[in-house]
Amino acid sequence: MSLDKHLFFILAGKPMPASASAATMGSKAYGLMRLARLGLDVPPAFVIGTDICRSYLSHGKLPDGTRELLARGLRELESATGRSFGGARRPLFVSVRSGAPVSMPGMMETVLNIGLSEQTVRGFLRMTGNPRQVQDSYRRLVRDFTEVVREADAAPFDALADARVEEEQLSSARDLDSHALAAIAQESLSLSLALTGEPFPQDPMEQLVAAVEAVFRSWVSDKAERYRKLNGIDANMGTAVTVQAMVFGNMGATSGAGVGFTRDPATGENRPYLDFLFNAQGEDVVSGRHAVHDTERLPQRLPAVADELMRMKDVLETEFHDMQDFEFTVEDGRLYLLQTRNGKRMPWAALRMAIDMVQEGVISPAEALRRLDGIALDKLERLRFAGSGDVSPLAQAVPASIGTAVGHIVFDPKRAAEFAAEGRPAILVRDDISTGDIEGIAAADGVLTAAGGRTSHAAVVARQLGKVCLVGCSALRILPEKGLCAIGGQEFREGDQLTLDGDMGRVFAGALSVVRERPEAALAEVERWRAESEADLQ
């Protein structure tokens, strides 16, 4: 196959080709191309189209000429950035991201920091003068490459960082200094060899080719296939791969990473919904493994960036006419957009957004009805905690959705599915959740985690499925050796009952009373649209 027509560029000032579409280059990359056309700060990138993924899956290997295609794309990035991929003095580093024609948040793979090696680390240090950032980025690449490309368990890498954090009595790996991170990077290289039997590749092009192949392979991962089955997505679409110049959120106090929604995806309210971490990379926010607690500090420390993010709400909705879920990095005080897509939302929120956007003149009633197609409006309701003055919560968490869930504790996603099959509502209780837990998220009535933020990929999926989801519960401790958890000083085993109040973020022991609500006024407005549409057809 001729590959050139499957290569797309996202570069400032470059016109959008006629062949560019969500189907050919994936919805995320197509969205980025539109943002770049608007003059927004999007790091330069090139995209390998979905046809190449389909060829890879059909033949079990990358098409002939793929390496040359990547080299051609890299030349454009080098020209745009003034850096050299694999260069010793001003090295270029890239991220390798998936992007299907239909959004599948967190179901496929991403590898950041591609291009770091023993040679480019030295050039990176000369270029930035920031040894902490350099060593942090290197150890992240070794970990993620080993997990995603070599398909090894990442837990031993996390244990290296956790041990050093505990030894130095710090709160997280983000507080480790350059010496500790350099030691972890070297230990990670040895660990990668021990786990896989292969040394970590020091050739940046070898890293890039392997990462592209791994992203294509992730299209047929178990979690991606389960997600497609749950959402009726065509398995033949394939994914595109976006290779994008890295911008670094782990440069220090004026850098960070975040995820935003232009409206509240849980309630549907017309207000920004944001998570942010200083001195972090995007995976720290979306993975669900970390507490996300810097959002309120962002306007205080970087007011110009906070103001620009608020402006993004109107810019994005004007361009896409829908709520947007966008990822961004702040590098040394400068905001870069890394993706935008139509945001996943709770069914309750979908109804409110449809009503509001019609009233705002953003969409027509006909378009609103199309967006609500597939939601069982006749069954749309939410449970709300009835409340009682003499019941005190066990703990407080961060609500990532609305509603109330009452169910039996389970600690394993498979057990949630087994409980559901028996007709027993389950509350999935975990240290953190990932998109690999989708089977349990779909089966459970509610999710409670000790770590994570509202915009992690797994929380996004839980919202889309209409599940009550509470994250970042600092009072929760999982004690696997005892088969129990502790919440607010009380111990609970599998089968014990909890009540999750998703509206206020509270956790209660036992099964508390709830009331059912239906959005009657909004439903009546939808019926009015339908009646008018039918009258117009007569």
C-alpha cells in the first residue's frame, strides 16, 4: 500500500487536507488539527492514519515503508521545533498516542518521553539545566515502555519509587530530587532487563517504531474490546497514532498537567470542570493512581494560565458545538492543548446539556434529539440520599458523578460481575481504578477509591456508564492481607454494605434510605420537541 496518503501533519499555519477526518486520522488528532487551525498552542505533530492500523492487524506486522514514513514525519517536527530526534545537543522527544475515530477514553495506550537514551539525556540536561526533570522523564519512559511495549508488570517500577518516597519521608514521587530520580532511572534499566530479558533500547528510532506498533496492538486489548462491546463500536475501525513533540509538565513549580471539561459531565451544569497537578505529566492525572489536589492553587500561582483555560471553554464549544473533554500541559507557564474530544457524560447530564444548548442557541432541537438517541429517557432517574440528622458519614471523598449507590463491598472487579449476576448490588472498593477494571465498573452500582481524580480515564468511563463514583478518599485503607478495608477507623469485609452519596462525596456504613428523582421538566421539554418535529413532518 502507498503510505504517504496516510500521513497527516498538525503544524501551525498548515492547511487542513481534504482527506483529513475523524475516520482517517482519529477523532483526537482531527480535533487537534482544528485547534491548530484556530491558532491555539498545539505542539507540532504528525499522524499515522487508521488504514495503517488495519493493515497491521490484518498482516501482523507494520506495512513496508512505515519506518521511512516515521522518518519523514520526524523531519517535519525537527524543522518546526529546531531540535533533532536522537540528537546529542538539542534532542527532540515525542509522545506516541492512540486515537480512534470514536472516543474510547483510556482503552488504548500512550507512551511519553520517547527518544530519551543515555546519549540524549546528556543533551537534554545541557538544553534545560534541569536535572530533576531529565531524570524523572527518563525513569518514566523506561517504566512505561516496559509496561506498554514489552507488556511487563509496572508494579515493580512503582515499588522502586514508593520505597524511595517512604525512605525519605516524602508525600509522593513528585517530591524526589534529581539524585533519587537518577538512581531510580538506573535501577529501572536493570529492572526492565530482568523482567523482559531484553535491554531497554537506546536507539530512539527503535523506541518509536516499537511504541507505534504497541499502540496499534492495543486496539485489540481485552479492555478495548470490552469497551467496544459495551458501546456498540465497530471493531474494524482501528486506531490512528499521533506522534507529537513533547511539552513537559514536570519542569517544576510553573509547570503541570491537567484535564478539563467545558461543562460539568456529572450534572450537566454550564461551568468548567477541571483537574490539575503541578510538576506532573498527563499520565499522573488520567491514570487514577494519584491524588489530584492542585486545581485550586492554579489561579493563585499561574493566574494568566487559569484565565486562558477559562477562555478555552467558549473557544472550544464555539468550534465543536458540544461539551469538550480536553487535556493540556503547562510548560514553564505556557499552556499547550494536547487533545480535545466530545466529552463523555452521565445520562442525567446529557439531558440537561441538550436542554441548555438548545436554549443557548448552540444546537437545534433536532440535533439535541439525535444526541439523546440511545438514552432510555423513560427510565432516566437518579437515587438521592434521603438524609438523616443522626447518621454521620464514615469519610469524605471527591465526587466524580452524581446520585446515590447502596451495595455490598467487593475488592475485585470480577467479584463485582459475580455479585451482579446474583442480583446483589456491588460497591467496588479499590486503592485506585484503571480502565482495565471496566468489567467491574460496568457491573457495580458504585465505585470508591482511595486515590485518583474526577477526570481520570476510569472515572470518565464510570460517569458515562451512569455509575456513582467517589475518588480520592484519604480515609480509605485497603488491607489485602486481611481481606478487608478500613474506612474512618471501621473495618469492612467483602459483602458488608456501604452507601455512597455522589452528590456530596460522603461514604456511609450500611444501607441507608434513598429517594428516586426524575427530571420531569426536562423530559417534558424533550416531548415538546418531538411533537413539533412530528407535526413538521405531517
